[in-house]
Amino acid sequence: MSRPLALAALGLATPIGTGAGAVADALFAGTRDGLRPRSGFVPGRAVHVGSVDAPLPPVPAGLETYDCRNNRLLLLALEQIRDAVETAAARHGRHRIAVIIGTSTSGMAEAEAGFAAMRRDGAWTGPFHYDQLATGGPAEFAARALDLPGPAYTVATACSSSGKVFASARRLIRAGLCDAAVVGGADTLCGTTLGGFSALEAVSAGLCNPFSANRDGINIGEAAAVFLLTAEDAAVRLLGVGESSDAHHVSAPDPEGHGALAAMRAALDDAGLTPADIAYVNLHGTATALNDSMEGKAVHALFGGATPCSSTKAMTGHTLGAAGACEAAFLWLTLNPAHNPDGRLPPHLWDGAPDPEIPPLNLIGPGATFSGGLPAGPAAMLSNSFAFGGSNVALVLGRGEWR
């Protein structure tokens, strides 16, 4: 088995904070301050959304056609790992660093504004350019912003997008096509996303309530999370990746969770671990009726009812194409003794009313810690990301030496 790759640096911007330190403090405390009601996304109603309030940097000179909120949010995260990228470039060469970014909407908000102006004025006017909207734009923009001329592409598989970038980057490194990779994802709020989920009757009337008998849908959020993936040593490593495609339905998951279960099992097999080795599971946990039901069945079938679990989407909202990387970042913070010396776990925030139709899970509250959580000895954790069309991915991250 090849030695696991290292997640050497993290850049992060979320509704609960920007930067590893601020996000860790909010994550382990358990906050819902990032989810606020806003009008203008869904006609006739205000909906709770998770927005990033930090000032966003301007795009570099020469990249103006890529200027959109999605890329500026991505740049805010990229700037946090720039020094680590420069160190890797000096060691390996700039062309030996790949860039793989996940997204689902790219610059859709700017496209919405451009289309509205076209309908009003009869012509495409103003600052809108197709490079803002193009699905491949985030990776192109990131590669140019970091001056990395190596392989660069975007993964767009809806809500599993930035989970799957880890598998793509690892394949490139193991094939000898690069020595390191910038991986992650970014997605920003837009009317198309909120309107689409509202049309599916999947948006909560208030704050989302994952795994509750009273759950009524999702909150949408925005975020950007990026890592430097390398073959060098670091505090946290990528131990395993599992992917599956059950293709049950264009928007509904397999109700028995067969695809979710296959992805988790594949991730554990890839890591050479058993369910008993996993100290915590970050649930996909969207708070929709179908997702939570099928995921609860799959997680219980593999882990039983004792393994600590939580859905962090009750804090950030569902960040769609950024969710896989954002929640991998939460595992990174949880495993990293520098940011979590007390071994705390991200809490599950809900009304405490379990759904009797979902097998029991150990949904942990604020203040919970994981066994052996203090910074000594190995630990491994798993994060799920499931998408429309049955595109599933599970990631296993860990610290310390595993067999």
C-alpha cells in the first residue's frame, strides 16, 4: 500500500469564520450565528442562508475576466496557503503542482445579473464575461492566480464535487504527473441554487434540523476550502477515498443507502481500516427527509449506533460544491492538535427529537470529545458527501501512524 499523502496546509472561509483558528473556535463551540434569514433569493419569502462576511480580495491584474464572487471567495482561501505552495514550488518546480477545484455554480450570480441586464437593455452589457460562469473557471483562475502552469481542472459533480478532487489529485501524484496538488472547492450563494432547491420543496422554513423527526429541508451556504496535498509528512494525512455511483434517480438518493454504504466501505478498505478504527463520522446530513433517512441506514449498517456522528451543515448550511472540502477541513481541524488540543468534536445541533424511522446514531452534543482525543496516538475520521444522480464520495483523514 502506498504511503498516505499529507494535507500540509489549509485555507478556509465559511459562514462561521475565516481562517483555521477562527473556524476551529466556532466549530467546536457549536454556533448557528452564520445562518441568517435573507430575502431576494426565493420570490415571496426569506430563507436562512450561510454567507461569508469577511472582505474578499480583488482578483489579480490580468485576471479581470474571472472576476466574480466565487473566485474572490476562492482567492481568500488560496491566500492562506500561498506560502506553503511557494515552498512546494521551490522544491518541485511550479509545473509539478496540479490544481483541482470542485464547484457546482461557479459565477452563477454574476450570470444572473448579466442576464437580467440583457433582458432589460436588449444586449449583454456591463462587466459580465463567460469566464466568470464557466464550470472550469475556478481551477483556471486558481492556477493563474498562483502562477502554477501544471495540470488544472475543475470537478463538478454537484454536492460531491470537492470531495472527489482528493481522489483526482491523488491519482495524478501516484501516476507521477505531479508532485503536489492544490485541492479544494468553492461555491457561492445565488438565486438559481436557492430557487432550484425551493422548487424541489427542499428548503427549510427556518433553521435546518438534521436527522430530526421534525426536519423540513436544507439551508444553503457558501464557502471555500483549499489544501496543499503532498507526499511529504504533515500532522494530518489523507488515508482513504471511496467513490460510488448508484444512479438511483436524478435528484433522490437510493432510499436504502446502498451507494452511500458502498462509498464508505470503499474508503475504509482504501485506508486499510475497519469501522472500529473510526473515531468520528461527519455526516452529509442535509436535513432533507430522504437524505437523512438513507444516510442513517447506511451509517448504522456500517458503524452501529456508538460511533460519534454529527452534521456540521446545521452551522454552515449546505455549501454544495464546496461541502466536501469544507467538511474535510473540519476533520483536519479536529485531528490537528495545534487547533484542537482537547480532542473536541464538532457538535450536532438540532432539536433533539430523533426520527423513529432512522436507526439510532450517536449524534453528539457540544463538549463531546473523541476517545484518545488528546494529542497522542493515532486517530482516523470519515466524512461523507453525496450528490444528485448518486455521485457519492467518502474521505478518511487521520493522524499518527497506521498499520
